[in-house]
Amino acid sequence: MGRARPGDAHLGRHHRRAARRGREDRQARPRPARPRRLARPGPRRQSPRRPARSPPPGVLRRPARRLCRVGPRRATRSRDGRRGRRGRRDRRGAGLRASPAGSRGRRAVRGAVEERRRPAAGHLHLRRGPRRARPHPRYQGAGSSQIVPTRLDDALTEMRALAGADLPFAPGYRLDHGEPDEALVEQAREVAAAAQVAVVFLGLPEGEESEGYDRAHLDLPAGQRAMLDAVIATGTTTVVVLSNGGVVAVSGWDARVAAILEGWLLGQAGGGALADLLYGVANPSGRLAETIPLRLEDTPSFLNFPGDPDQVRYGEGVFVGYRYHDAVRGEVAYPFGHGLSYTTFAYSDLTVSVKGADEEIEVEVAARVTNTGGRQGREVAQLYVSAPSATVGRPVRELRGFTKVALEPGESAVVRFGLGYRDFSYFDVREGRWAAEPGTASVHVGASSRDLRLHAEVTLDVAGRRPPLTPDSPLGDWFADDAGRTALLGVAREPSRFLSEEYARTLGSIPLSRLARFPGSKIDPDSLEELAARVRDDRP
């Protein structure tokens, strides 16, 4: 029998015995299982004093089975060709292997992206040195966009796995300050001199770009440039991989390297994606979503930003990005939409058909894309339109569509685009609607905004812009309208030198109501309201 507790002293003998029996019954009775808190993904630390035990039946097993059912089941193909489940965990925790689609999205910006120049296994040497300790590129932005990854792949480990060799590594520069470190630069130069191919990882440190402030230049840190110059000077074939959130200037060194792979901010599985691209496991097919200028002064907002203390003027208007560079016919480092591949593509057989008129107009564009290289690849065909414009400033060309097509060697496919009234229009602020002008439009299909392979012209059967004429309408609008010009010449009391084509060009911006008060205009100001109403009635 159990011993009496101190709290039972006030009870009699029989009552204490009954209390003990009640406690013993409650202890023998199975207790309901308490729900356990789910821990973060990753290896669980088990206390050495407490043996591991499985959860009670019905507590975690059923929810776990349900989570497995609703989880992603899309299959991806691994390097050895076997199919596996996307997002599968391994012993190191919940990690993701970069899918082929993620690798393809990186942009091969320049140079030796031909298969014959891919790095050979065992001869690839890596330079990277964030604080001389971390052998992986920067993978995410700063500020509120930062996350804690479940697992982080680094390029060096992934490349060593593909090469099957312990590839040498030299930091080359520091990230805690931008100045060159002569000892690190010399170490990188020595390793590069003994290599067949040197892969140099460059980019912007976390302190160079973030939310809340703007960069004052496009240059890489001086320490990275010094290391790159030293590696190039060895004569070893050099490939540059960039990790940056915003554009960096490459015009000072891009012609001296064999290839540039623009990775931007890669994400936690970016290391594997870079390795796949460098070794040709995946074929790059990404395209630049912005123009890479030669220098900061070439950007369209250079004269307007940051502006005055209390005001910023968006003076570039619609001429943003490639629209500005095309309008001024300026040279750029790499144009909008640019990207290379381990294969090549040819464009042919452009056809354009038009049906309908005015706001119901429909234009169908088709072109054939052929893989002329030796391996499978994906091409991004881009459609640009040059619309006619006689009254407002319009960009030289505007992107109106793009599509990606996967092709085997020698395979062809027809890409198709559909255009409508809005694709040839601009927004008329005076009338508050989209307006297109009649005339001849140009349609271009190609691989970037500066690599346009095919061209055709199409006649637009749309009603021209005819703004309503009022006494305050400029003289140029009255002369541009047939009915307005006829009515204006007929209402003059006698021939007026102001009512001529020559003066319409010279004084075309002056409102008619103000011009009527000029000495010698021969126009009665009081008759303009009636004249404008008559013109509106006479218009077809």
C-alpha cells in the first residue's frame, strides 16, 4: 500500500485508504496524448538523457501523411538521368536541388558559351573570397527581402562534385572593404597561372546595394577588379560569373574574358545551377530584362535623378530602358533581351496577316525558328513593333510579345504572336483614351532589341486622331483638319497672311482665339464659337 501524503492527514483511516485507491486508479488509467509542437526542418538535437521515442499513434502520423499528399510531386531529372521528386529532403535537412529550369534561367551574357570551350573536368579553378571564408556567391538581397535558407549550396562544392576532383580555390579579394589585398591577389594569380581555365566569381557585396538608398556608380569594387586584372594577365582562359542585384559595368574588361555568366541573385540552390551551366549539364536560355549600359551617364534618368530636395522629375517619359537607347541610337554593352546558348538558332519564313479595322484590327505574326547547333536548347523569340506617329513622340520600337521554344538539334518550330489595336496605340491625354494613327507599321522578330532577324511592314486601317476643334485649339490643329482649314479660310473677312501653310508651321502652337486678336489677322474673335460648332457638324 502506498504511503499517505501530508495533505491526507485530516482524513480518517478509511477515507485515506479510498483516496490512495483513487490516485492509483488515475495513475493506471491511460492519459490522452498531448499534441507535440512541430520543429523547424533539419536535424533534430536529441538530449542524451532522454531516449528517443516515436509519437503516440494518431497524433502526428495522420497529419504527416496528409502533408505528404498535398506536397509537390513534380518530378525532375537528376544529373545521372534518374527521376526524383522535387524538393526531396536529405540528411542535412530540408534542401532543394536546383532544377534544370532554374539552371536554364541564368543568362550567358557574352563570349565562349560554345560547347568546345566548356571547362574540362579537373582543370577548372575557382576564385571567390567573401571575407576569405565563404566559397559561395551572394544569393539574396538585403533588407526586408532576407530569409534564412533551409540549406545553402555553394558553387565550389557543386563544381568539385561534377569535376570529380579537388579543384583549387583562392579567395582573391575581401568583402569587408573594397580595396585590393595584395597578398590575396598574388595568391589568385599564382593559382590561375597553373590552370587551364579560371572561373572568377565577382559581384556586389551586401553593403553596396539594399533598399532605402541608391547606388552612386555601376562599378565593381576595386579589389575585385585588381584580382580580375591579375588573373587575365596570366593568359589563362578566364570565365566570369556575376552575382549582383543591379546592373554592374562590364565595358572595361568584358572584351578580355572568354565568357560572362550573369547569375544575378541566385537563391539557395544557385550554386548547383551555376555548376550545371559551367559544365554543360544544363544549357542557358535566360535573357536580359534590362539594358547593360556602357556607363552610368548613358542611363535615361541620369540628368533627372535624384532631382531637387523636394521634387523628382521623371523627365525620360516613355523613353525608359532600351526605348531610350534606341531613340538616341546610343551604344550599349549588352542590349535588352540579349542572351547566349551552347547552341545556335536561325529565323526564317516571317508571315504577317491583317484582318479587321479600327479598334477591331487583328494582326497575326508567325516565324520559323530552327536549332542549327549540335545540342538541345531553348530560344526566346521576341516581337517588336514600330508604330506610325505624326503627333506624339513614340519609341522607335517596343516589345509586344515573346515566347520560348525548346528545340532538338536540327528541329524547327513556328512561333506565333497576336497583335491588336492597343499594341499600335498610345494614350491620348487630351481625349483620355488609347489612340492609334493610320499608316505603315513595322514588325520585327529576333533574339534581342538589337538583334532583329526578320522584318515586315503592315498597313493599319484605323481612324486617325482627330481632336475636337475649339476656339482655343492651336492654329496647327485647325490646318491639320481638312474641314477646319476650309472653314477657317472661308470665315476670314479678307485674305490674311496668318492663314497660310507657312504661318501654320511657324505659329502652329498659338491658340486660334489669341491669334484672332493679332493686328492684321482678319479673323472675327466673336465668330469662333459658331465656326467650331459648324466644323464639328460638317465632320463625317
